[in-house]
Amino acid sequence: MRINASTGAISGITNLTATNLGGFLTTSNQTAITTVGPLTELGINTTASTEYLSIKGSGSAYLDGSYTRMCRFVGSNATPVEFQIEVNNGSYGTSTNATWIGNITANDLRFGTGSTTQMTLKSSGLLGVGTSSPLAGIHCVNQATYTWGAGGFTVYRLRTDSGITESTLGPITYSVMGGIFAGYLGCEAVVMSSDRRLKQDVSDVSISRIKPLYDEGRVKSYRWKSKPDQYEELGLIAQDVLDLGYIDLIEMTPNDDENLKSSSDPALEPIGVKLSMNYPRLASYNMRMIQHLMAEIEALKKRCN
């Protein structure tokens, strides 16, 4: 090892280990250190105390706007892909002061397990799960298995292979699921197959089939137990609708929520099964009832005239 007295430059070092060096002494023109032996931990601009590697930004160097570039990774190409990890220099008390992880260059960001890509975020902003070529904001094609009606209950479904709405006794297991939603699903439009060429046993619905729902069904106001401080909502109670016999308006799915582990009436509220109201199907009921009321109004007009 040689130290230049006039410049402080260190040369002649190609290998350092934790056994022969207690720390690093550097100068601006130091010869590159090519190998560092095993270290217990490493702190950059800080002391590593509860982690193996700790990096603290100065707030004045390696800045990207209000962020500090904590790590930068580039390939060996002349025009390389560049990946960075950045941290905002502001207080954590401001929620918008965030961390940033991603590619600086316009390249896809991929996530994987088992040496296989499982999720791809395209440079265009499209996210693919199970596909590296997403065609929408979120595009899922991976296979997941889920069972409906596990307790032997009736399951109602709209088949995408035939466009037929049908009911059948569970359990029904699907092995190719693109997505499973247990909460609210918000969108601007929902499109379902309705082509008559895909349907059979088509017939008009008599008013007697749906009228009891409007005669005896009651719209309730309520708040969710999981969100007691949120605003009051209006809707139907699934058990009430099921008790009226409208099983085609009720969906049943297994759920481990603590509130579902007890029941006052197992026939109407099975243990471990969540009941959901099929409001899209209720739209057809409403249309039929509106048609009936319009016919009644026209009949009354004729009698009055």
C-alpha cells in the first residue's frame, strides 16, 4: 500500500477484508477498491444498528427534485436500462412525501417468484398479472381456483361461454379465475352477453312472479359494522329477500368473517357463508314492474275518459 504525501492518494490496494481493516479512509482521487471482504453491516452516512445496510441521504447531494437517489442500478450496455430507488427528503408527517422505486428509462418493470415473471408493469402504465403483454389498465390471466356454494347451496351465474344465466347446486369450482372481488367493485359500465341466439327457454315473465318482492320487500337503512363511522346506506337485507323465495337474487360465497360464525336461522344464514344481493339482476325486476305500472296507468286513463 502506498500513500502519496502530497495528494493523499492511496494505491496498491486490490483486496480488503474485515480482519485487516477497521474502516475506510478515502480521498477524491483514490484508486478504485476492487474487492471488499465480508462485512458484518454497512452504514452510509449513518450507522447501521438494526439492519445490515443503512443509507441516509444528506438532503443536498444526489438529488432528483425533492428526492434523494439512494440506489442506482445500470446495465453494461452503452445505453443501459436504469433502475433506481429514491426517498423523499421531506417529513413523514406529509403523506405525499413518498418513496419511489422503478425504472428511470422507459422499460418494463417485472416482478417474479421462482425465477419466473409473475407481474409486469409496462412502460405505458398497463399492469399485467400472469401476462407480460397486458391489454388494459389491469389485465389478469393467471389461474386461481375458487369454489362457490361449498355448503351445497344454489349458485347463480352468467356463463360467458354460452351467455346463459343459470342456477345449479353447489359446490361449483372454477380453476381459471382472472380476479376475485370480496368488496365493492366500481366501474363506468358493465357489459354482459345478451344475444338471443345464445339463449334457450325464453319466455315472458308474469307480474305474479315478481310482485311479492315489491309488496313485502322492505328497503332498509343501515351502516356496516366494519365501517361504523361512515355514512348511512340504503338497500335490501339478503335474508329478507331469501325468505320471500327470491333465491335468484342472492349470491352465497364462503367467508371467514367473525360475524358470519354465528346464525339465528341456519336456513337463511348458513354459518361461514356470506349472502350478497344481486342488484344488477334486480334491474330486470324493476323494468318488469315499471311496465306493469305503466299498463295500470293507461287502463285508469281509459276508464277516466
